Amino acid sequence: MSAMRTHYASGITPDMNGSTVTVAGWVHEIRDLGGICFLVLRDRSGFAQVTLVKKKTDPDLFDTARRLNRESVVLVSGAVKAAEQAPNGYEVIPQSLDLLSESDSPLPMDVTEKVGADIDTRLDSRFIDLRRRKTLAVFTVRHHVLRAVREFLESEEFIEVHTPKVVAAATEGGTALFPITYFNREAFLNQSPQLYKQILMASGIDRVYEIGAIFRAEEHDTLRHLNEATSIDIEASFADQFDVMEILERLIGSVYLHVSQNCVPQLRELGVDLTVPKLPFRRVKYDEAIDIAHSAGHEVEWGDDFGTAAERAIGSEIGEHYFLIDWPTVIKPYYTNPYEEDVRYSKSFDLMHPRMELASGSQRIHSFDLLRERIVAQGLDPDGFEFYLKAFRYGMPPHAGWGLGTERLIMTMLHVENIRDVVLFPRDRKRLSP
Ligand code: ATP
Ligand code: MG
């Protein structure tokens, strides 16, 4: 375990009756009944009840215990005693108790879940919020999601890469960029690894993935947007959009399966009954989705993106994960490959959960001339893209890929309303600290 502690609270069982243990953690609760004092110690694994009977305990130790402030950090050594009435069926009868760090009182927020707190209070004191079992459960699941993503992509022979977050040009064009000062030049925080993962396709690496920060300077104030998010990105050579859609749906299935098998206590804590979605996901053409939106009474012009209400209406009609495919070329980024036989439509898709978009992807243009033309057509300056375009002049294979929002994957999986609940230290229009 460690030099300080011998066991986590959940690692102790009643059949260890009589053995000596050292547990370490936070004082969750103190119940001083006069002749007996119960200290509930909390660590990341759960709770241990420490029981001090006045008559049988060293008076100094007893006195220290009953005067502890909640949330102080303590180290307790003592004997395990099987006790049916105690949580987990055991209690610790302490021989020593070290106060390692005393907590101030009152606390900025309650840890025991008896008193609710609003999201701002919780985020202002995130380190305390993380002591709550539900918050800890969310971030434990997040860890398992990312682990499952890596395992899946590695089994599919993707190589993990890291691309620059400080860049000279806009990826998606447009306004949603955070400018920064880079020595005596202007630079930006990257909106997505798109251009770099495409450049890597010209290198012959064939299959790359990146899990990293993306920055969007949009002033949205919604429950599903942040200004800094974590994107799971892949790019694959000698592939079309259908190849990478198939990888994406199998990834979703395998992440759900991994979480359902490895996060049983966390799902119970969160009250989530996780069912692994059935594959393959439905493929719904943009034009069909327009019809669904219209029959649900929503106005959508051909060539426009679906508004939130229309998106929800289509989602509730379909009722499970689905792909929205064959988008009009005009609303997709310049690097999206149009169908040769009808250039009004593109080889693009979004992966949708009934509640929201989870991912966007496409087959990309790999012809230098067409790509340059599309950049110009979208009103962008091709000179700014020279470093990118160069990779298309010396042998660029056909390729496809997608970007999947980690936060949206987790919030839809766990029925979390607010994206801020699945990010440790979220960044939005108003929040830059902690
Ligand atoms: P939306 O239309 O929902 O704002 P988008 O189409 O602008 O999203 P993309 O550029 O397609 O987003 O990015 C790929 C994925 O990254 C999205 O499907 C989403 O899951 C995630 N993502 C993008 N922007 C954000 C954001 N601001 N906050 C959280 N996740 C985001
Ligand atoms: Mg998108």
C-alpha cells in the first residue's frame, strides 16, 4: 500500500478480525455520544468506522478524536473488530490517531450530500466537491472511458500522437479562436487537431489518434459547450467515411461495455442502469432528417444546420444513437470531400445521441487542387494554409476521420445534464478559475 497506510477502507473485511491496520483519510463524520465516540473516516475507496469507547481508550486519544473538525486529515492505527452493525461489517479500535492536517470550520460546502449545493459553489471548491461520492464516481468513470478508448484504438492499430495546441492558423476558419501573444507574433489556441492529423496521413503512419484539449472562443452559454473541451480524434488512411463510422460505432459499443463491467459501484452510486447500445447504428441521410424535422413541425431550410429543437425532435423520433450522413457540402468545413457524382452533398457524418451531437467526421479531400479551391471558396486565404497544403503535393493517400467530444460521450452515458459536471476544472465564458 504505502509507508503511511496499510489498507484502504474497502480493503478491510470482517474476517480480518484482530489484525492491526492503518487507515488514512478525511474525517467524514464525528458522533460523540459521551461514553462512546464514532469517527467515520473516508478515503477514496469508501468509509471505515473508528469506534472509541471512553472507558477503554487512552484519555488523550479520546479527547483528540471527539474534538476533530470534519474533513481534517487523520491517520488511524488500530485493531479490526468484526461488527455486524457497522458499515462494511467491521470497525477499527484505535491505538493511535495522528492529526495530519486540521480542517477549518465551517466548510465552504457539505461533503455528506445532506445539504445540496449549486454548481458554482461546487466548482469554486472543486477539491471539496470531489470528496463527494457522486462526483468521484463521475471522474472514475471518465478515467475508465478514456482507458477503454485507448485500448480499443490500440487494438485497431492506431498510434497515439500529440499535435500542437499553439498554432498559426484557424483550423475550421472563422471566428472561434483565442488569440495569444507568441513572442512578438500573434498565434492561436488550436480549435482541433484536424490539420495536423491530416498532415500525418502524408507521412505513411496510416492510423493516428489523439486525446487532447480543443479551444473554442464561442460565447455560448449552454449545458453542452465549454471553451476548453477534450476531443478524441482519429484519422485513417486508405479509408472512406463509412470505414471510420464503423470504427466509431464499435468504439462506442466497447466503451459502454468496458464501463458496464468495470464501474459497477460507480454506476450504482450514480443510479445509472447502463445498457450497451446495439450495433450497427442507424444511418439517417440529412435529407431524411429534414423530413423528420418538418413533420415534427420544425422549420429547417435545406443547407442549414439543425437547431437544438429540431435536433431533439429527430433524436426522440429515432430514440437511440444514430449517424446523420450526407450533409450539404456548404455547411461542412472546407476539407470535407464532396460526392463526385453530386457535389452538393458531402461524404460527411455526425454521430448523434438523442440528446445531442457527439462527433463529426468525413472522408477528407486529398486532392491538392480541390482542397485549395475549397479553401478559397470558403473565403479563407490559402497562403495561411501553406504548411498544410504542402502535405498534399507529394503523395497524400485518401483518408477519413472524426472528432468525438469526450465530455458529451460521458454526459450522455451517465445522464448528466450539465457538461461542467464531467470536467474537473471547466472553462466557460465566466469561469477561468480554479
Ligand atoms: P456543436 O454544433 O454541437 O456546437 P460542432 O459541430 O461545432 O459542435 P465539431 O467542430 O464538429 O463541433 O467538433 C467535434 C466534436 O467535439 C463535437 O461533436 C462535440 O462532441 C465536441 N465539441 C465541439 N465543440 C465543443 C464545445 N465547445 N464544448 C464541448 N464539446 C465540443
Ligand atoms: Mg460537428
